[in-house]
Amino acid sequence: METSASTPCDVCAGQSISKQAVKWCPECEEAYCSECIKHHGIAKATKDHQVIDVENYLKLPSFVIETKHHCKKHGSRFQNYCRSHESPCCTRCIDTDHKKCSDLPPLDDVIQDAKSSVAFADIEERLKSLKKFFSEVITEREENLNELKDQRETIEKQVRKIRIDINQHLDRLEEQIMIKLSSQEPPSKDIEKLLKQLKVQSSRIESLLENLKPIKQYASNLQTFLSTKEIDRELYETEKEVEVLCKDDNLNRYGFSFIKNDKMGNFMENLQSFGEVSSTYEKTKILHKKSKADQAQIVAVPSPSKHVENMNLVLEKKIVVPRPGKNSFGSVTGCVVLQNKHFLFSYFDSLNSNNCCLSLLDVHGNEVFVFKRDKIGGIYPYGIAVINDTTVAIAPVNRSKSIVIFNIETRKVFQMIETKHPCSGGISCFENTLIYSCGEEGLEMRSLDTGKVHTLKFASHDPWEHTLFKNKIYITDNNSDTVICYDMDGKVHWRWKNFDEIKYIGGVAVDNNSNVYIAGVKSGRIVIISPDGKTFKSFIPEGIKWPRAIYYDKMTNKLLICENNGDAGIYSVS
């Protein structure tokens, strides 16, 4: 491996002078000695270049070092970035290879926040997740091998003790049980083979993770940006392999068991065997935790970015939300689309009414179950948030201090979380953190990993409904029929209000392009607002008279709209 001591100054080398380089300029792609770097630092063309120590430059992964700032084909400096081809390009590239490409922003604009970007943070998070996964699986596989050895020894001791107790008469039975034990041996070789593969993959993930630090500290923005793409591609393939690994039986825990025959007391007459030996296995408890875009990497279906003026809602399917009371006059207050594409709705009738319920429908809109309050912790359900593919959180409407964690598979309350303040209104889950409305106290943010609680206060109003996306939080103020966009520090980015379009504001949702959707119950409209809050388009959704609860499925780019009285519809967004 090249060291800083063996790196020559490129400028001096061009003059047949041998000097050790001390600095590296990523933009010039040259190494400089202590004298030449002085000229580099005062020259008009290069004085603004960010240089790094050669020893730090050499810490960068080879594929990052090989990333150049100049076009190999034309020798010119990269100026733009083609989003269609996902590649940097010089001015001559644009003239020759990108004539039909329309999205070519300046490269500096694209890469300026590369090290602090969501993509880089996501790469780091996914690498850590995979490192943890491989570490846990390798440890468990090694433990399983040791357990197999210990269990085998234990059973052999039991068998031999019985053999001693019954003396020579049981020689034949001992041979039989040993044969059974050998025939039931779990696939230790397969486990060892898988263990080797896991260690190789784990080592590669650790290597990529270790590479992130020097990339973040010393790589140029372009190198960081392009290497992030390369790492992401490798990560994607590894994550697909992990998903396959988790779905098949490779991670099952094998073992032995032995049950002593109770009839040993009268063995001379009745005993035909020492006992039974069988292989056992249990499903692994180790799961690859999916990152935020799925929450393992569930990737949202990309949708072409459009101006809201050109967007349309097209009804694809009508759904009838079941509820207990035929004559009830309540409202569907919450709705979500689960990862298996089933639909979950919360229905609120009135306080002290037993018609309040949680309803699950399958992908075709058929009823799976309808659970009244007594089955969901006794709360009056209002908002629903998806935690993972089997678990949801339910927020109450009556300002109680309880959030219900409900398991869809077992159809039981998994946990009751006591909140710091009375909660009432919307709820969401982002990066394994629950966010729920606490009225005048603002929003509580509770980590499901640590249990820590953080409160976001809003001086001008009490938050009711809300949704989060890309470090922005969108909150409705039902007193003024307004939706406000905040960042996570509480800074207001924009406000939107239009009494002609939205009366009695309902649910709020956001799509993959940060367009915001709000429902107007009394105005009977769905309004789509642009990411900057400056433009909007209003719709009267087909088949829905009083839209209330809404949910945007980022996996399919479909909008679920619920009627105030219980009907619902799935709409494609085009």
C-alpha cells in the first residue's frame, strides 16, 4: 500500500525533481510538497481549493480515489449532473451525450450537501444495521454449534448413565439409540458453510462502514456523492440477499432433544428402547431491521415530479368501511395501508359509545375483523400509525394518557404506553419514533427503542393532525383551517389557508415529492399543495362527499380517502 512517505509531489516530478508530497488537492487531482502548496494556496485559480493531508487522502477507499473531478473522455472539468443518467458531465458531454436530457442542474448545487445528505446518512444507517445483523447471526450460529456439541454430550451422558444402570442387557438398546441419534443429526456442515458466507459478507459490510469515515472527512463532494451511489448499489444487492436469507430456513436454530422412557423401571419386560432422539429447530429471533424508507429496505415507488397544477386524482376502487352500529353517525378518523396492502381504519362514534372500533380489510376490501373498544385497550380510537409489518399504534380522541400498541397478526394489544401529557388527535411513526398530538402541550416524540420523550411546542396553535417527511413536519390547525410546514427545530417554512377550498380541515398526508394533501370535510375537497406552499390544486374526489381521513401510500403512489360517514376510495395520483 502506498504511504505518504512514498507519494511524490506531482509539480516537482514534472520538473524531474523528487520531493515528498504533504498535501493533496482533490480538484486539481495532484499532490504537492510543502513549497508547491504555498503557490497553490495563493494562485488565483486554486486558492479556494480545499486541500487535505496526503496521509488522509490515502485513507480513502481505492474506488473513491479513482473518482475524478474531470471527464475522462474530454479532459474537461465536470460542470453539471444529469439526473436521468445519474452521472456528472462536462460541457462537451452535454453537447454530445445529453442533448435530449432536460434535468441538468449545476454539479456544485447537487453535491454541496453530499456529506450531510439524507442519502449518505441512510447509507451509514443501513451499513450499521447490516453490520449488527451479521454480527448477531454469526454469534448465534457459533452459539448454535456449541449448543449442538453440548446437547450431544448431554444426551450421550444420559444414555451412558442408563447403560451403566441396566448393565450388559442394554448393549443392543444402546446401539439402537446411538444410531437414532446419528440419523437425526442437524446439518452442522450447512451451518458452517453458511457461517463462512456470513463472515465474508459481514467483513465486507464492516469494510464499507469503516470507509465512510474517511469519505466523510476527506473525500471531495463529488467523490462522496458518486461513492455513495456505488455503495448504495452494493448495499442493495446485499440487502436482497439478506431478505432471501431471512425468508428461507437457513437461519433456523437446530438442536437435539431426548425424552427418557418412563417405563425404564420394568425394562426387562417392557423396555424396547432407551428413549427418543429427534432434531429440533426454532425460528431465529434475529431480523434485519428495515430502514426508514420501509422501515428492510422497502423502497418507495418513485413517481415523476409534477407541478401540482398538472396532477390528477383518479378513482380506482370504492371501499365500504365496516362498523358495529348500522345507525351510528360517527366518522372514520384514521386510516393506513399496511405493508401487505391490507387497509386499517379507526372509527369514532361518540364518547361512551361501544360502536367505536378498529376495522381491518384485506387487499380486496373484504372484512377481516372489526374490534370494538374492549378489544383495543378500552380507548376511543382516533389516529393510526404503522410501526412495522405486524404492529400499529393507536391514539385516542378523548385526551387520555394512553397509546395502544396493537399486533395485527395476534389481534391483541401488545403494549399500553402511558404518555407524558393527555393526547388527542393524530399519530405517526418515523424511524421507530412515535409522534402524537398532545393539544396545547404540542407534539410528543417517543422513541420506541429507548423510551425517551421529547416535546415539540408550537406557540401559535395546538397541533391536531400531522405528517412527517424529509425532516419536515406538516401540522393542521383546525381552529383556523390552516396547514403549516415546520422543520424539526420548530421553524415555520410556510403556511397555507384558503377558506374557499378548505372548510373544517381533516387529514393531512405527503407524497414522495413532498407535495402535501389535505382534506376539507365541509367543503368536500382534497387540496394538493406544492412543496414550497406557493401553489395548489383543488379536487372534488369522485364518490366522496365529505373527505376526512386520508393516507398516501408511498409504495404505490395511491391516495386513500375516507368519507366522514364510513365510505372510502383508492385514488391513483397522476
